[in-house]
Amino acid sequence: MKTSETAKLFRTRDNFLLLTHKNPDGDTLGSAAALCSALRRAGKTAFLFPNAEMTEKYRPFAEPYHAREGFEPSFTVAVDIAAEGLLPPGFFGKVDFCIDHHPSNTHYTPKSLIAPSKASCGEIVLQLIKALNGDVSEEEANLLYVAVSTDCGCFVYANTKADTLRAAAELLDLGADNQTLNIKLFRKISRARMKIEGMILSGMEFYRDGKISLATITQEMLCEAGASEEDLDDISGLAGKAEGAILSVTVREQPGGESRISLRSSPEVDCSAICAVFGGGGHAMAAGCTIQSPPEKAKRMLLDVIDEVWR
């Protein structure tokens, strides 16, 4: 559907429940919270499904919109969720609509608003809010700045486009406090994060004469560093800093023993195609998946697939 058609549909619905994806980042949370605020301004009852995997970093932005106990939705919207397998833990209902920017979206909902050309879901929601209400509140501008800025690494990732910067500039004009948000989101890290980064960098592996950089994070490393999930936000960008690396791989051991994989690349490598082999997906230059094996085995499996996809 187009943005205007989505706004028209949303005006006919009420009792919205907005969903964010597994291991939620700033884009899914900021976009969903901003849309929730806009729906309320439009006279609708709207809430966010409380995502148990949300970190403390993003809690102040999303928690004020969490659904009250016993809320029964009539219309459920997935925000920045590319596939059913990425729905938040604890949610088991049907999903009526999807707003997303991932090219790998599986079109799992009856209707959707998908714009793969956008660097973030926040850019889509910005246009939707304007179509829905005619304006954007200062609160929504801040939430959307969280969405847009985090999904492009404060405008340094390769997915940053002219439209991304124009959206950010518009959000600043609408009242977004980029100075405060940039410090909170990008300039400060915990001591545990500093320690775990040192451990990751000292254990880096390189393949194909340095064209592939691979970082591994085990549960033992997290324990030694005193780090938690809160300290790993955007950690997948670390391996890509290696000079000469075209494809960077981050393998994170999960408490259950499986491995969460994050890939980042230059344009010549399709990360989404690699992750799709394991049931994951994302963007051409940034994608992820989960391999049901411990890190050492997962690395071997992944490198074999990389050899097949990127010859």
C-alpha cells in the first residue's frame, strides 16, 4: 500500500497494538513509539507490545507507550519486522499490517507498507505520521531521530542516503534534540563495553587475505568482562573497522548454545543472500540470522556458505 492509503486505513481502525522485533534496536522501538504517539493524537487507542528483550538504553523511549495489562487489540501492526520469525517473544496473535524497509520482507501480513529504498523504518513512519495527522509533534520527532540515526550509525553507515539526511534535517526542524540524543546513543559506553571490545579485537580472525574479518563473542567472554546484552548494542559494527575488510562477521554465542550471526559488507557482497540460507535476512549490506550450533561449528558452516554465495 502507499503511505496515503495506509493513513486512510488507519483512520478506520482502532485499538492498535504495535509490535517491535526480537532484540529490538532504536529503529523498531523509535518508529513504533512515534507511530503510537501519532495514533493517540489522531484519537485512537494505541499501545506497544512490551518487548522483554528491550535494553535499558531504549527503555525511556518505548516504555511510556507499553500496553496496559488486559488490553485486547483490534488491529496489530508490525513495525520494522521483516518476517514472522522476528516477532517479539511472548506474542502469539495474528498480525494485520506491516510497516518495513527490509528488501527481504516475506510479506507475511494481509496488507503492508514497505519501502526497501529507505535506510530506516523511521523515514517511512515520518511520512505516515504527516499523512495521518498533518504534522509531527516534538516528542515524535525525537523518537524518529532515534530510529533514523541508530539504523545508519549516526549517518556513517553505507545505507545513509541523501533522503536519510533530509529526513534527519526535517526532524531537527521539528524539534528533535540531536545533541542530547547523539551523546546518549553514540558517545558514551560502559566500562564493561570497553573491556569486551578489547577482548573481541584481540581475538579477531581474518580470511581471504583480510577481505573477511570475523569476531566471536562467547558467554565466557561476557562473564569475564562483566558485560550483558545492554553492553552489546551495535557491537556488530566493530569487526568491519578492520582495514581491507569487505565482509565482516560477528558470531555471538547465546545462552542456549546457538549462535547469532551479524554480517556487514561492501556492495559487492550480498549479506542477505548469505543469511537467507540459515533462515535469516535483512539488507544487501547488513543482515543477520541464527545458526543452531555453538560458535566454532557455526563459523565453519557460515564460511562454507560465504564461499558458495561470494565466489
